[in-house]
Amino acid sequence: MRNISAIDLIFEQSRKGRRGTEFPASDVPEQPLADLIPADQLAANAPKLPELSEPDVVRHFMNLAMLNMSVDTHFYPLGSCTMKHNPRRNETLIATPKLTGLHPYQPESTVQGQLQILFELQEMLAELSGLPGVSLQPAAGAHGELTALLVAVAYLKDRAKRENRPHERNIVLIPDGAHGTNPASAAVAGLKTVEVKSDSDGFVDLDDLRSKLNDRVAVFMITNPNTLGIFEKNIKAICDLVHEAGGLVYLDGANFNAIAGITRPGDFGIDMMHYNVHKTFSTPHGAGGPGSGPIAVSAALTEFLPVPRVIHREENGQKHYSLQYDAPKSIGRVRSFFGSVGVLNRVYCYLRTLGATGVKRMTENAVLNANYLLARVKNHIDVPCGDRCMHEFVASAAKLKAEKGISAMDVAKRLLDYGWHAPTVYFPLIVKEALMIEPTETESKETLDRFADTLVEIINTGAELLHDAPHSTPISRPDEVTAARKPVLKFVG
């Protein structure tokens, strides 16, 4: 790690009159700004931009970049977020000008290849989920959750209308170990949330679920495998209970990389789901930038999906692809144009590269790596729910904290000193002092061994050293709560 104290802010490096380039004289006749821009849109003063040479700018941002951790430079055991290698093959394939040079307003006849890719991707995602209706529009996983919930509400309203009764279903049941996006998505969709408890083994408490099912329940949202990295053994019974009560079952597909190619959610009773394509299909993580969260739904819900969807027909022995807008019961658009096409093209390349056999191997290796790492560390740190896991597991530093004063945060911070990114900490909330660890299928045995050795060494370290960790980074323990709630986002010189 470089010492950030040697890297001044770019404004501090600024020197008046210094330039990185020199522009030619303008050949446009000069006009008063007021003739070009409305007076009320003009700033009182020019912006105070830093003035530097090109080498200064390049070095500044390179030095900042070297402070970062990334999936290309470090192992990311970030449970639930699934940070795995993005194959360079996919980047090369989608970089062809035949794809990157397309414009969304081109006539359909000139983008047949791109539409074919999107259509075939819809078909592949439908096959993987066992759910025939697919929309590629949602821009991220949480956006997929919201979109699916809006589809569910539209379907339930339509069903009530057909049955000549009022629509009163406005409750979403959510397990207590769910991702935080679940209740947030329900709230944005205008629905109320009710928590369902987990039992002592980390599964949905069926008795608690039964007690909360009634004619107001619209959807039960479940993550399977759940956030403890355990496959919900009662999933078929859960789906049957919800369906008997007139509700729908939504699968948070965040952990789909633990079951893809092995089992299909539609086959065990799921009505709708989303895919986090960066987690399962190795696209770059959205992180506020380009992301994608396609959804898949059962046949009964398909007509309520967003438009447009890609369809095809035969003409003179050839397939012609087009965008279907004629869907009277559709919830409408949820995203501009056709979704994040650049990301979706990467998903297509990934699935075409692997094929059905490769997808299954991907899943098997993800589960194998997680169980290997679990076996390496479970005798040194508690893993409350199970000796076996799916793609991830949740350890607990609660005993370490009680006996040695070492918290989950201490362990996570100290890992940075060894060049490892920290695992997810303090989630799920149902595990005290949680450390959520996911190796993904892209890591080697050697990497997992080194990480396990480091974790064991840290656990056996004195608490005092850990309390001040990390020691090799520019900043040790910032006030993270204040930084999140009162960020300083501008330079004050």
C-alpha cells in the first residue's frame, strides 16, 4: 500500500497557468455568452478547476488507483456480493464494432444480430430458471426485485378483477435473514412488509410462516440458498403454503450461482425471480455504473412483463427478430431502450462459452470451494448453522469477542494488512458478529489455503494489535458512521 500522505489532493497540486494541452484558436465568431445561454443559467464566476500538467494528472490518478483493491488485484471473499473474475474473453467478444457501434434508434432490420442475441439470452435464462417469461430490462438486482413485485401486483389486481372481488393483497412476507433490498423494493412498490422468523437451524420457521399467511399476503420473498449459505430444504412446502393462501413466491436470485444447472426454481414452485448477472454470470459489478438484473416469471405472469420484449417470426425460411410493444396488460417500461445491452452481451458470451455442462461445473466448483474453505476454518472460528454449505458460509466472532475481545470488525480490518479484501461483516443480522465468506468458483486451492492460514493466524493474534488494524493502510480506523452520514464531498481550500 502506498502512503496517502504523499499524495496531495489534485486541488493542492494545482498551479495557476499550468496546462496539459493547448487548444487552437477558435474559428467561431465571438459572441457574448448572454446571446448563447440564458442569463439565469450563467454562473457568477468561472468554476475553480485544478490546473496541472498531463504527467501530474496521470501520476495523481495512478497513485490513487494503486490504493484500491479490485477483483483483478486481490481475492474478494465478499459473501453475498459474489465478486469473481470477469473473463477477458467476454470483453474481447463484445468489443466488436458490430455491437458497440449500434445505436438504439436504428431500424430493427439493421440490428437483427443484436436482437437475436437478446432473444436467445431470454431463452437461456428461461431454461435455467424453469420460468418461461423473461424481461431483460431491469438495470440491477434490486431493480429486478422492484420490477417483479410490480408485475406481481398487476397480476393479482387482474386476478381479483376477473374473479369479481376487490384487490386487497398488499403484504410482502420476508425472512429475517433476507437481503436489505427485499424490504426496500417492497416499500418502493407500495407494499407493506412483515418479517418471518428463522428457526434454530437457519431455515424458515414454517409455523411462523403459517401464522402470518392470510388473504392480504401478495408475495413471499425468499433467497434460496439463503444468506447463511444453506439450501432451504422445505422450499416446496413453503411454495405450496403460500400458493394455498393465494400468494406468489419470489426468489431473490442473488445466490443463484449455487444452484444454476443443478435445479430450477420454477420446478420447485417459484413464480418469479431476478438474476444478479455479475454474481452468477461474471459480468462487471454495477457499483453505480452499468448493471443488469433480468427477471423470469411463470407463464401466468408473462403478459404483465415490461415492454418491449424481443420476439421472432419466420419469414421465407428465415427468422426475423423484432421488439414487441403490443402487450395491453404490461406494466410498461422500467428502463430506457432494451436494458443494459453491453452487460447482457457479456452474459450471452459467458453462457455460450460454458454451455449447459459448463454452467453445472461452475456451480459445482463454487460449492466445492466454499466447503473446502469452511473445512479449513471451522475448527478455529464458530460457524453457527451447519458443517456444510452451498456457495458461502457465515462464521461468527461472537465467541472470540467474549473470550479474547476480538470482534468481526477486528478480523476484517486485520485481513487488509495481509493483502486480502475483507469478507462481508455483520450480515446477516441473525448471526452475531457475522463474517460472511464466499470464495467463488474462480479461486484456486492455493489462494484458499493462503487465506485460511491468514484467518487462523489473525484469530490467534492478540486483541490489542487487532484493535488498531489495519496498520499498513493510509488510514486505520475511520469513523465510518460519521463518514457515511456526514460525508465531505468537496474541497475546501
